[in-house]
Amino acid sequence: MKLIILIIIAIIMDATLHPALAESDIKACIKFQRQDYSWSHAYAVRGFTISGYDLNRFAREKGYKAHYSSYSTYFIVPWDNGGYISLDIGSSYVPSYEKIVTDQNNINWKIKEGWNYCD
């Protein structure tokens, strides 16, 4: 787990040096699915997108193992406590309307672009 967090921190730092690697500071509204299949309250978050290919390449260059789909795009949300989630959004853009996606632990999330009606 610590290795994954180090990868994400390194990507965030490297993305500021190489803007083509990741699109940063995207506002999104996300909710996770609880074990009882209900949805959590909404979180207004900031994150960035990165292709699975670039995410794998970057991790391997740094000596880490990564198993992200090369043909997908991931929305990375770093948490204040040092954790993160990587949501497989599939396309190059965060969806305008709520879409169900999965994270690196196969937990379902709803995601939509922006903070409007994020409740």
C-alpha cells in the first residue's frame, strides 16, 4: 500500500514537471457504493486524469509494478490523509453526467464532472 501511495505522489510531482503526462486540477463529484449497496454522501474533489499506458510506464520507470489497463484513462484523487483512489473512467474526459466506475480495489463509485449539485 505504501508503494502505491509513493507512486501516486511521484506521479503528482512529475505531472507538474511534465504537463502532457496528466491533466491536473479537475473538479469532480464522487460517491462510493457501500456494502449494503446504498450510496455515500457526495464528495467534491479535485483530481487529475492520466492514461493507463502512461501510468504503467511511469510506475515501471520508477521500479514499481503496475497493472492498469493501457487503453483506459484513470481519474486520480489524492486524499488529504495521504491516501488516494484511481477511478477507471474509460474515456479521456470525466463524464458530464453520473457514471458508475470502479477503483483499484473494485469498489463502485459514481463520478461526474464539476461540483454543481454535488450533494
